[in-house]
Amino acid sequence: MANQDSFVTEVSDEVRRDKLFRLMRRYGWIAILAVVLLVAGAAFIEWRKARDAAEAQAFGDEILAALSGADDAARAEAMAALPTPEEPTRRAIQGLLAASAQSEAGNADVARASLEALAADTAVPQIYRDIALLKSVMVSAGTVAPADRVASLQPLLAAGNPLRLLALEQRAFAEVETGETEAAIATLRGILADAEVTEDLRVRATQLIVALGGTPEAQG
């Protein structure tokens, strides 16, 4: 009986091995393919990381080289000569820096046009578009009517916008320009009362209120 049981066990084991080998011959390629795909996927991810890092470094090197010019005009010219990046964030950064270089070189109209184009670029992240809008208002002081500048600032004055207080500061400047001293002081006091005001902005707002003959806090 023991020999018979041993024989049955051996036969059963052999049958199982045969079935296993048949399954491996039929479906083993799936496991091999899965391993190949995993390895290839990991290699592709590493290659893409290396490529992105190299592109980012090259982009930074180009910007630094352009901004190392001998004077404002040379820097503006070098920035304008750079190819426009396809990647939206890099395009925004380069555009903002190029506009700053143009403004410093005395080409305010060119800078404003560049900033307005960037602000209208829907592919660019919203924060960069908002920065471009704010800077376009800033560089247009003296050439664009105060009322038009204030109208341009409206999107930035919405609650929760991270540039809201800086936009309010620009509105106060426009109000001063039109002789609306009390309105400017009220705007500046609103900035001081905001919990998110930075120390630098607090100092600027306080100094301007005093220069306008007011006091930082409303008098009862």
C-alpha cells in the first residue's frame, strides 16, 4: 500500500510539473514582457529626469549670460535675442526678466507691450500672468492715464489674490496722481490694516501717508 501511495504521489507531482511547464511555455512571455516593460519604464523616467535637469540648467545658463551684459542696453538686447521657450513657466520667467531689462534700459513702451502679451498668455500659470499685469501697470506710470491703470488692476484686487496689497499700493499712487489725497490715504490705511501686509510694504505705506499729511491710523 505504501508503494502504491508513493507511486500515486509521484505521478501527481509529475502531472502538476507538466501542467506548470505547459503554462510557462504558453504564458511565460507575459511575465518576461512585464519585466521588460518595468525596466524600460524606469529607464525612461530616469532619462526624462536627466533631460529635464539638463534643459533647466541650459535655460538658467542662457539667462545668466544674457543678464551679465556690461550695461542696461546690452542686457536688454541679449535678453531679447534669446529664443522663446515652449515650456510655459520658463517662458513666463524669461518674459518677466526681459521686460525688466527693457524697462531698466529706458524702453518702457517695449517692456509694457511684452508684459501685456505675457499677461494674456493663457498657457502661462496664473501667478506669472498676474505679476506681468502688475508690472505692466507699474511701468506705464506717467504714460497711461491713472484711471486706466486702476481699471487694469481690478483683476488683482479680488479677495485672495496674492498680489492684492501691491495692487492697492499702485491704486494709491494713481489716486495721488489725480489729486485724490483722502482716497489715497484711505487705500493705504486699508493696506496697513491687512493681516497679510509685509514689513516693507507697511513701511512704504506709512511713509506715503505721512508725506500726504495724514496719519497711519484713522482719527476718531
